[in-house]
Amino acid sequence: MSKKVEDYVLSIPDFPEPGIIFRDITSVIGDPDGLKLSIDEMAGEVKDIEFDAVVGLESRGFIFGMPIAYNLHKAFIPIRKKGKLPRETVSMKYDLEYGQAEIEVHKDDIKPGMKVVLVDDLIATGGTLEAAAKLIEELGATVERIVCLLELKGLNGREKLDKYDVRSVISYEGK
């Protein structure tokens, strides 16, 4: 019997606080079969659409986005935390549970009319993915699809992303 990606995810109860079940993806990427299966499953979510580039969110979106881009012979564009990119950037602030964060992309990496796939490891509250999608659109590109390995449905991240075609390989009901 062949394994599924979720068979490689370790669930750690009461981390980082009581009542939370932490879904650990390091057990997925730390196993050659789990890593291959996760990349193949995520890449399978974009085989039916036309797009120009994979955009990955720092840092775990890099882990999954880069091999997807490589395997599909697409460009890879990183979106990073503020202050990490050397050329002219465009940034977007977004709210966190406590405070704000800011992400940025090189202004010339995303061109008007581009079609991109946005990749990250996790859909939680949806705030970072929403900010990244807005940043991409501000530069004149379109988000053809958002693809993540995991989704925590209890955090309602899909509500912030309801105007996008969102796919996740594994969905967990809770937080």
C-alpha cells in the first residue's frame, strides 16, 4: 500500500501552547519519499493551468515553490520579509495576531500581464498569502492559483482568499 503525504506529517499536541496541534512538515521534507510525494502532489495542482512563474513566500514557500518551478520549467520569484532584497522593491504591510509584518518583492521580477502561481507551505489565517496576492496584483500580474501543502480550516484563512483559486494537498479541520 502506498503512503500519502499526510502519512509523513507529524502531529505534535499542545505545541506551542495547550490545545494546539502543531502539524510538523519537517518530517515530510526530511524523508526522500515524503519530499518527492509532497512536491509531486503540489505540482499536480497546477498542471491544468497556464502560468509564467511560481512565486514562493519566505521561507517554506521556497522549499516547495522552487522544485515545482524547476520541474515545470517556470521562473521562480521569491517574496521575502522586508529588508532582504537588494534591488528596488515593492512592499505590502499586513496584520498579524499581534502587530504587523511586511513582505516585499523585486519590482522588476513581476511584470504586468504575468500569470503566477503563489506557493506556501500552509494556509492558516490567510494574511500572508492575501498580502502576497495583493502585492502581485499591484504590479499588474494575476494570481492564477494559490497552492499550499497544508490547510488549517479552523483558522478560516480561505475566507480572506475567497476571490482566488486556492488548493491544498492536506486539510485539517482544526487549528
